[in-house]
Amino acid sequence: MNNKNYFNAILSKMIVTKEGKRLGFVKDITFETISGELINIVVKDSTNYTKNLNLEKIGSNEHLIPYSAIIAIGDFVIVSEEDLI
């Protein structure tokens, strides 16, 4: 069984909280170049809900979600809202 999640498999997926609140879509992933550790998901098309979460921001409408907040990746990228605050 292959449990790998390839970058292009999650690119453009909708990001939602486990409660079902929409946050936006996956634009990119940041990582530590030496260790390869995944750091953040870059969110494009952030919703108004996302904008009120006080997340780190890059550009005018892109937010960063810590990769550690991800609970599951399937049809959506599901994150724990508690890990964002």
C-alpha cells in the first residue's frame, strides 16, 4: 500500500477545517531545504473566515497554514482549527 502524498496530488485542493469551514485552496508548500521537513501550506483564494484567523500572511491574499495542522488529505485537505490559533 502506498501512503505517499505527492505534491501535485494536493495542489489546488480545497482546505477545510474538521468542522467543515472553508479556508481556501492549496497553492504551494514551503519546506526546509536541508531536512526536507514540510513547514507550511500556502493558501490561495483565502476566504473571509481565513482572513480573520490571524494567520501568517504572504502577499495580499495568501496565508500560511502550518503543515502540522493537517489531519487528513483526501478529496480535501482537512486541518485542525485549534492548531491554527
